[in-house]
Amino acid sequence: MNQIQGFLENTTTVQIIDILIAVGIILLFRIFSGTISYIIIRMFKIKEKRAKSIKESAFYSPLKIFFIILGFYLAIVFLKEPLGITSEIMLVAYKAFIIISTLAFARGLAESFTPKSSLYKKIKEKTSRDVEDSMFDFALKIIRFVIYIIAGFIIVTALGVNLNGLVAGLGIGGVIFTLAAQDTAKNLFAGVVVFLDKPFIVGDWIQVDAFEGTVEDITFRSTRIRTFENSVVNIPNAIISNASIINWSKMEKRRYRMNLCIELDTPLEKLERFQTRVQDMLQARDAIYDDSIIVKFDTIADNGLNVLICSFTDSVDYNSYIAEREDINYKIMKILREENIELAYDTKTIQMKK
């Protein structure tokens, strides 16, 4: 209270008026920041009629922040002479204005390169449809990264740091930095290779070594896979680029294969009739490729007659494939029972000497 009282006693009426004007400048910019930002964005989006769409623009919020900060800075500049603000304080205010403005515009520019932005949709429409969304997302991440790097250099420059000295310092510590960043660099370049080679995209069902699941995201460093146990595994891109990848989503058809061992004493007429009925059953199914059906008396084993049943189905989805396989198995078992054919089991006959 004593400090406030002392400040008021040492402050003239003119200075109080100047302070009120400065507060008015701040409030004025604060109140009209949204309106000014709206008008500026509207100038670049003449065809856009919806106010909500303009306010959802990536630059709307950064522009509001810029004008609010501009109001504070202009108020400080206005009070420099009346209150005798020192050059050091003015320099701090100027640097703070530059830093916050740079971060605001960097954020707006970075938000312009996201999958939800209108710019992304326009670029996507004009680009070849052969380019997957995952490749676009990866490219956008690189662009946003570069934007923030440039913003970082601008901020460093505003703080008065000598970039030449900084580069020289990086040269001295380059060996240490390179050794520490080897894995990161490998994963980054491997990520680029993954996008160029395109062995899989986001949403594909893949298998990498012991890991199998759906690709959820591909980042600079790793690929995130959601396994069928609903757990998440992050595999470094460097490992993926050197691994054998099975992309189950690329299957155009899946193979059904069954080996049946029938008892040795089964009459050949029954065996032939069984094969014919299984062949006809498979040909009658819409999901089975007729030219892929194989029902053959394959081998004569020690304990029975092996019949190979093989075909391809267009039910590539796992759930539909299991359902198709189950239905085929039921029908095969029904044919076996109708033909009174028994399956053979591993048996051994032991003769004991008396």
C-alpha cells in the first residue's frame, strides 16, 4: 500500500492520463482483435460465406494473439516518454513481442499443413490419387518440423545469439552430436524409405517378425502397430526397413487347405464318390475360385489314405475367412458321415512273444 501511495504521489495528472490511454489501447486491441483477424482472413477467402469456417482457419487464433500482443507493445511504447521507461526494458518488451509473434505465426502456418486444413484438402485434390494419405501425413510432419525450426532460428536471432558462433559450436560438438543421433537419423531415413517403397500404409494389417497387427501411425522414428491383443507396439523404422514384412491386407485371395487321413480299408468306390462330392460342394460356393479347387488322393500313409483338399477363396478378411472355412468343414464332415467313411488315427499293433 505504501508503494502504491508513493507511486500515486509521484505521478502527475498527465502521466495518469497517459496510463489510462495506454490501458485503453490494450483494451481496444483486445476487443477488436477478433474482428480485425476475421476481416483479414475474409480478404483471402472471398468465396467463403460461413463465419464459422473463417473462425476455424489456422491463422484466426494466431492473428488474435498477434493483435493482443501488439496492443501491449504499443501501450509500452506510448508510455516510454511519460514514465521514462529505460531502453533495456524497451528492448525486453521488443524481444518478447517478436518471440510471441513468431510463435503465433509459426503455429498458424504449421496448422495450415494438417490433414484437417483446407490447404491439405486442396493439395490432395490436385495431386495424383496414387499417393496415399499416410505419405501426405508424413510429408506434412516434415513441413511442420521445418517451420518450427525456422521459427526457432528467428527467436534465437531475436535474443541476440550469434548464429555464426552457434554454428561453430555445433561444429566442435558435431562428433558427439552425430554419435548420439545415429539411431534417430537411421530411423528418420528408414521412415522416408518406408514411404517411398510403400510396403504398407496406415490401416494395413501387417506382420513384422514376431509382431502382427494393424498399422496405426508412421512417425519420424517408428511405426505404431495395434496388435490383435489390443496392445500397441512401436517398432523403429530402421528395424522395419531391414525386416521381411508380410502385408496381409494386400491379399487378393486366401487359401483353404485340408489333409484328411481316411482308414486304409475304405473301399476305393467310396473314396472316389467322396472326392467327387467334395469337388461339387466347393464348386457350388460363390466365394471359391473354381479353377483353384484340388481334391486328390494324395498319398498312401502307414495308417491311412491321405486326401488333399485345397482351394482359394475371396474371403480375405480374417473373420469372413474363418466363417467360410468353418462352413466348408461342416459340409465335409457331413459328406463323410453320409458316405460312412471313417478318419484314420495313428495306431500301432504290438505283438507279444510268449
